[in-house]
Amino acid sequence: MKTVTIKDVAKHANVSKSTVSQYLNKRYEYMGEETKKRIERAIEELGYQPNIVARSLKQKSTSTIGVIVANILHTFSTQVIRAIEDACHEKDFHIIVCNADDNPDKEKKYIDMLRAKQVDGLIIFPTGGNRELYERMVSEKYPVVFVDRSVSEIPIPAIMLDNVKAAKIAVQHFVEKGYERIGMITTSIIRNVTPRVERLTGFQQALQEHQLPVVQDYIKSLDPHQIRKGLNEMLSLKEPPQAILAGNDLVLAEILNYAKEQHIQIPDDLALIGIDDVSYASFYNPPLTTIAQPTFDMGKKAAEMLLQKIQDADVKEEGHIYRFEPKLMMRESC
């Protein structure tokens, strides 16, 4: 089948090629309503599909950005992606989403692949394991924004929660409810993943500020498949914790599954707060107290920053960390 061209559309609509080109680029200033309708009908009747590759080469832009998340299973990740997509859609940009599974090798492959596809910029939830690659993008002035995590000494702007404050808010709430033996479980910090390290720091600082002991047996950093075993060890202690802070939504889900299997009553047997306001928090039985991240604001900010960097490679934001405020969602799990 013969490929339909702009010339064919122009002839069918009885207009010039440049008028069709203006229509396709949404430049309607000097175009009458009847002309727009004729071109629209011609495109529909002929089944014309714009040559995106050719247009990208001409405009030196694909109007596409890549989003590489560390782990798409996190509620936080999916909500931020949705906000990024909304913000990009308003500016006629498309997004390609890739999941790195917290694997630096996989992350590198996706960065290389997306750049080979000539996406205009990247939003990355970094694994932290590709420092040379991050540094090269900085030196090339390639538009990049980090989300959720920063990488030390890499001057790429990052959108992050005030993680220390999030943990402190949780401990403060536990203390106000009368709990003294307070524990925390987070996913592995083996690669110094920023939010996990910062939340642990905030947790320990808060205990000290409230003159409560920092009991190492009450603090665990584990891979998801180890969480139930670690929780069992913690709750089998002679004096087990009365309350636990779940460092993220994956940890919270593992704790809830364990509690159900072991017939542990929340909050009567164990109080619980999770960082990340999961979708089921309000209708779980009992409703779960959580620390919410402003995910949609964070995703919107990330998209706006990247689009600004795409338009102006010299925009002076490198290395700046934008912190967002956590919010306590008081329910009935403590």
C-alpha cells in the first residue's frame, strides 16, 4: 500500500503543504476554521500518519521523555509516574516507562536504550550504581532529574521527601499514644538508598529526642523475602517492640500478612505505622495510620523541572534537592 504523504493530504484538502504542516504542528493562528476542518477530514479519509522520525530529525526533538523507576511495585512509584504523565501530556510530551528492579545493570541498559531512541530527557529513580553514567550525562548537559533518591556528589537535581521528618512524625505519634518499645523495619540499605538511610536516621534521632533507648534488635533492614523471618525474630524477643514503623509500602504489606498468619491483633498486640499512604489504608481493618508523601506534587515538579531543562540546558538547578513535606494520616492502627 502506498504511503500517504503531506502532499497527498494537501491535494485532498485543496491547501498548500505548508498549511498542512502548520496544522500538524498546531499553529492555527493564520488558518480559518473551514481550512482546519478540511485538513482534518483529509487526514481521516486518507488515513494519514505523520512520520514521527522525520519530524523529530527536523525539529531535533522527539517530544518524548524516559522514566526509569527503581521498583515499579511501590505505590509511590506508580503515583509519581501518573503525575509525570499528566504534566507531560499537557505539554504534548509522551513518556516511556522502564522498571530497573533496583538493579544497576538493568538501569544502565535502559538509560542506554532510551538515549539511543533519542528521548529528550530522563527522570530516574536512581539505583545509585551507575555513577560514571550519571556523571557523563551531566558533562554532556543531557537533561536529567532524579526522583525519590539522590546520589552523593552527582550534581543532578532531585525531588525527595523530607525522610528524616517523616520518621520523626511517626515516632512522635507512637510516643503520644503511650508506646515506649518502638521498632522499625525497612528494605535493604546495602547500596545506601537515600530514603531508607534517611528514614532510619530520623527514627533513631526521634527516639533519642524522646529519651527512649535505641534497641538494635528492634531495627532491621532486610530484603522483602526476609521481612517475615526478621519480624518473627523481633516479636520473639523477651521484651518485643510494642509498635513498629514500616519503612515503605512493601514492608507494610509483609507485616500485615505476617500479622494475619500469626493472629496478631493490630493495634491491640502490635501498633503499626507505614510510610506511604497505600490505597487500602483507609478501608483495611483496622484503618492504617500512615505517613503520606505528596506524590502528585512531586511527580508534577519532576516533570516541570525536566521540561525546563530540555528547553534550556543551562538552567541553574544542578545538584539542588527539592524536599517535600510528609503528612500524618491518623487512623486506627496505633
